[in-house]
Amino acid sequence: MSIDIKTILIIEDNKLNLKLIRTILLISNYKVLEAESAEEGFQLLKEHTPDIILMDIQLPGMDGLTATRRLKATEAYKDVPIIALTAKAMEGDEEKAKAAGCDGYIIKPINTRGFISTLNNFIQDSIFSDNQKKIAFNPEDLNISGTLEHRINIDDDTFSQRRKILIVDDEHLTVAMIERQLKIYSYDILSAYCGEDALEIAKTQLPDLIILDIMMPGIDGFEVTRAIRADSNTADIPIILITALDSKEDRIRGINIGADDFLNKPIMFEELLARVRSLIRLRAFQEQVKVYKNIKQSFYPPDCAIQSAPQSDDEELLLIIRQSDEPDPLIDQWIKETPFTIIQPKNIEKAISLINNKFISVALIDNSISKKDVHYLCQRVRSVPHQKNTQVILISASEDLNLYIEDDIQCPDDFIIKPFKAIELNARLKTMIKKKKRMDSMSNRFENALHAAMTDPLTTLYNKKYFLHFLEKEVQRVKRHKTPLSIMMIDIDDFKTINDQYGHLIGDIILKDTARLINNNIREVDMASRFGGEEFTVVLPYADEDGALVVGERLRSVIDNYIFDYPGSDVNYHITVSIGIVSCQNDPGDANTMIQIVDDMMYKSKQNGKNQITIKRMDDESLPNE
Ligand code: GH3
Ligand code: MG
């Protein structure tokens, strides 16, 4: 039984959170099902069996805890891990989630960096077997009435859609041969017999991959590569160059002008398929990065790209896994002379431990270990989040490579046939390291940028930009659905004195703790952010004047009664806050007006003696005069 891509069902009504979680999951090769309510989630469960469910606690209609209780009481689903998504860690939420049967919880805003590893922990801990998955699901068990249309997110087609490959060679026979073989694997094939046609097809059809012969009359493969890289529409399309055997210069030239990989003539099909698959994976990845970029841009201007630290090739670690009691002079000799840093674990267990704990660029697996172990190691490398772009090469003496290519997830990225030439292997490793780095820098850059774009580093609350984005969306929602909305501004009283008396370091710690107190004492649907220096905002969807006042008074008194007491300091600090609130029943005007009014209300609290709340209700009549 092959290990398939894990399926995650997200039940979450906040579209932005949904989109963020979806993107992170897709980028990490999960399949994503999504529902905006528990009822919709149940409908999806009739036809799909996810490996894990991420359940928002606060949902319209049936809430997440009730939904969890029902799923856990249903035979077919009792073993599917359910992770509660709690918007804020309200004290007691963890217990409530546990009592309802949740297997864990993740606090929103999700930490984009730790999210996947947290999730993987839950998946690895689960003892869910395939037999259990197949038990018929009876929707009656869940008391659902009526039907809802279910939908699967279109983005996950990235991993299943048919991919277009352009084959370019002036030898018709070579094109026909590659075409016939790749068609078996459900790729759509385009063909061209000269460089001019290749460029035309590349521009108009935007294939997912180009396999390109170097030696052609007219425009040769190098020139085609250069032209494709120079056009921004086609610059990202992966290119495999077909070179004559022993053409080291061609390879170096090819790398320099931007080819991604090479194949020797005569073409060996297993090699071809491995390279095609690994570059198509790169392509799918690039597309997901684009989705990621779009989300980021939806709430942050495009100036926040964080460059990942450039690494030199010398820092790249290579792992070679082989039967240690079988000396192999060829490999031994290569290890002695290669410029790369190689680690050789003594057995599979050591190899796994290295895969889990080190950053490996390329794992070379010798076929002296069993086929079962080769598959296991491939799958293992791909399941460790920080090695998701690590390349796997199988070194094989056998020509019978098709033994290893049945399954995409367990298939090596590339093959090297023994006896190999050291120069050949080194050149191949160089292109693989380059590819891995490209993928790493894309994922790091966007994960970092996304995280930085949303959060305030000191308090880890959302930042002002994200607050503005969120408020804008809430205002639109209120206009459509005519539900109440309140916002609150909280400013620490006399904070300058704290800084002046005790220093900015203590000031920072108090700011952080105040943020935590605010975050722990608002509802799950509320969203707290750091608006500026010692000023915080809370958006309270669905809260009217009375509701907002209850939350405001709770925050004011929690902070007023809190003693900030730190180890190593004998001072007990105390602060108070001034709060402004604006509430609207159905027409919030626009976000800027609300912010202006809530700011004025906060200043009124200051003027009236601090440590208090001033509230204003905005309604249709009062708006134009304010
Ligand atoms: P008021 O009661 O009128 O709000 O008085 P205040 O002293 O709190 O307000 P003021 O606007 O005069 O000063 C705000 C202070 O907050 C000054 C600034 O140094 C401090 N502050 C702003 N951001 C930070 C920060 O990130 N860390 C620290 N430690 N202090 C900060
Ligand atoms: Mg202040």
C-alpha cells in the first residue's frame, strides 16, 4: 500500500484564516478539503475521509465543540484526530476542547512557521488504520437534515491536474519515443522539431516543462533556453537539456544559462521520468508560491520580501545511505575526491535520525539496501517538514529502475547508474543542490514575509496593517448582513513614566504581558492587535454596545488588578488603561470613521481621569454630524 498525500479537512468560517491555512497546507503537499460550517463539513465527510480535521470552535450554526462531540460519537470518525482552532486562548478553552474530544488545539493567528510541524505531530501520533477509514459513514448518525452543496477547493488540483510537457528535438523518432512513454503517465505532450517552433509553442501554450535537445539546426537548445529565460512569461518554466554523453562543457554552459537538468542520449526512460516528476513538483510548488504571494499582497504592500540568507555550496550536507558491510570501491573513491561534505550513517535508524535532525541537501541511497527501505527513506525524507525540498538520488547497478518508479511520493528524484563517472555525479549533485536551494529560498521567503506581514514582533499580536485589513472586511460584512460590530482602543496610562522610571526593557516586558492579558480575555471571534506603541485595538464582531462594554470592563479591571512581578526585580509594577469603544448596529460608515471615533472616545477617557471606558454608539442618524 502506498503512502498517499495526507488529506486535511478545515472547518473554518473566517475566509482569510481559511485561505492562509489552505495555502500553507498546499505548499507542504497536503490535500485540502474545506467547509465554512460544521454542516458543510459533515457533507464532505460523506464522500471523503480526511487524515485530520482542523475545527474552528466558533462557527455559525452548529459550533465546533458540538460538531466534535458528534464526530467522536460516530463509529466511522471517532479515530480521526480533530484539532481545535481557537481564535484566542480564552482561559478554559483548552479544557473545553479536550472535554469535547478534540485531540489538540492550535491558537490563531496560526504561527505560519510552526504550523506544519505541529500538524505532523498529530498525524504521526494518530493510529488511524486504513480498515477504520473504510467503515461506511452514515450521515444519519450526525443528525443532519437538508442538503448542502459540497465543494473541494480548486487549488488542490495543482497536484492532480494534467501537466503539459513540450518535447523539442529535430529527430522525429526521439520526440515520438519520449511522447509515447510520457503519455502512459498521463502527461499532455506538445512537440516541436526546431527551435523557432519551440519558442512559439512555449509562449502560447506555457507548458509546465520543456525537454530540449541541444543540437538542432537553426536556433539550438542553448539559444532557446536563453530566450525562454529572458521572457518573463516563460522564465519559470523548468527546462531539461538533452546532451551527448560526456559533454561536460555543454552541461556547464547549460547551467549557466539557466537549464534545470540534463539527460544523456540515448535517453533512459527511468531517468527521464524521475527528472520530469521532480521538475513538475518544482513547478507545482512555484504555482503555490504565487497563491501565497497573492494572499500576502491582499493585506500588505509588496515591499516586504525578506531575503533568505545565501548559503554557499560548501555548507551543503549530503547523506549517503548504503549497506555498511559491503565495501564499494567506486563509491569509496568518489567520497574521497568529491568536493561535497558527506555524512554516512551506519544503518537505516541512524539515517532517519539524521533526516529528522539535520539539514540535508541531497540524500544518496545505494541500492545495496532493500527496495522496501529505499521507498521508506524517500517517503521519510518527504514527510519531514524541513527536508521537504531535499533531493533523493538512487545509485543503482541495475538497469531495472522501473522497480522504483511506481509511486510518485516514494520515488527518488533521480537515478545514477553504476558504474558512474565521478565528474558526472558531481555535476548532477550541483544541479540538484541548486534546485533545492531555489525551492528553499522561495518557501522561506514567503513564510517569513507572510508571518512578518501579519504580526507585531514584540507582542505577537496582529499588527496595525492586518487590523486595518481585518476591520475593512468586517465593515463590509456588517453592511451586507446588518449585524452589530464594535471596536475598542486601549491605551496604557502614563506609560512614559514606567519607561522613565524602570527603563525600556521593563517597558517592553509590560507591553508584552498587557498584550497577553488582552488576548486571554476576549472572545474567540474577537481580534486584538497592536495599533502603535502602547496602544491596542480589539475588533469585536457581532458585539453590540452592551456586549462591548462587558468586554471593555473585563479588560480594564483585569489589567487594573494585575501585578506585573518579574523574577530578579523586587518592584511590583501596576498599570491602568484608558479605553474607547465605538459600536454600530447596522451601518458602520467606513473603517476610517470608526477608527477616528474610537480614538476620540479613548481620549475622552484620558481627559476624564484615565482608567475608564468611554463608549459611543454610531448609528445612521449620528454619522454625518460626527
Ligand atoms: P497617557 O496616559 O496620556 O497615555 O500617557 P503616556 O505616557 O502613556 O503616553 P505618551 O504618549 O506620552 O507616551 C507613550 C510612551 O510609550 C512613550 C514611549 O516611549 C512608550 N512606548 C511606545 N512604544 C514603546 C515600546 O515598544 N516599548 C517601550 N518600552 N515603550 C514604548
Ligand atoms: Mg499612553
